[in-house]
Amino acid sequence: MKSEISRREFLARISAAGFGALAVSATKAWALDAITNPLAAYPDRGWENVYRDLWKYDSKYTFTCAPNDTHNCLLHAYVRDGVITRIGPSMRYGEAKDLAGNGTTHRWDPRVCQKGLALTRRFYGDRRVNQTMVRAGFKRWHDEGFPRGKDGRPDESYFQRARDEWIRMPHAEAAVIVAAALKNIAETYTGEEGMRRLRNNTMTKR
Ligand code: SF4
């Protein structure tokens, strides 16, 4: 059966067998003692600062996390060189008070979940929608003056979600469309006539 021993085992064995001098010379020949403390002998330990500075940041700010749930946790974002490098709990839930002055408890802290901690991946993800867009049909509905049928409902051809194309536009232009649409909706469903339309629409849906 093939048996292998390491150099150190070999030296230990020949030392134990009374060949100490041979062990010392072999140790020198194989440079086993050349570096007794690697951390003390390395010429440049600057690279270690990368690890020490891993948590360093230039500034931080508080924000409300709301990726796709309703918890709205109050978190801190840590920024370095203009990039959010990490996210953490704000640890300040215990200081919150309601309008009557009732305090809450620190037992809410640390309030954050894995989704919140990984939110930077969404901020900088290549799938993030980072430009204002409007569905082609919705834009057409706006451009044509929000036409509606007798019951107040617009034609369904304007609202082809998941089938329609998206049109990119500047933020200011999109804001105008949003404001005009909200105004139109508010006016359509206001007062007695608005209530009647709303009721009709609800009944029709059923
Ligand atoms: S930290 Fe988690 S639970 Fe809190 S809002 Fe973000 S995703 Fe929701």
C-alpha cells in the first residue's frame, strides 16, 4: 500500500529518531523557517485596508423602503463616491411618536428585511425603468381629450395593458399627462352625475 508523509511529518520523525542535525539542515534547505510570521514579513500590508474600509461611507440618508410591499420601513442608505454601497436599519423606531405624543418601542428595531438590504441591486439593476414612459393608447386617450362613452367609461382600445407599446418622453411631459388624467377622472366622478356614473360602472363590472 502506498504511504505518503508530509515534509513536516518526515522532519518530526527523523528528529524523534535521533537525527536532529539532519532535521535542522533539511529545514534550512527547504526554507521551512524562512517566514515564521507571514503577516510581519510581508512588505506591503496596505491591501488589508480594503477590508478595513469595507464599511466606510462618505454620507448617509434616511429613506422609506417600498419596493413592492406595504411596510415602508425607515432605512438608512450609505453612500460612498456617489454610490449607495449598502443599506441598513435606521434603529430609530423607538423614538417615533404619534400626534398625541405616545411613544413606540425599540423592539421594532432593527427593522429591515433581506429585500430592503438588497435594494441597491434594484437601484443599479439593468432592468430598472429609469425613464418616464407612457402607454401609446393612454397617450392617445390624453391627446384626443379623454373621450368617454355615455356611462363615463373610455373605449377599451385606449387601455391595452401588456399588449400596448411604450413611448418614452421627458419627465415634465409625462407629468402633464398624469395631471390632466387625474383632473379628468376627478371631474368625471364628482357630484351627483359622477356618483351615478361610478355606480353604473361598478354594477356593469359585476
Ligand atoms: S425593508 Fe423589507 S419589509 Fe421593510 S419595506 Fe423594505 S422590503 Fe418591505
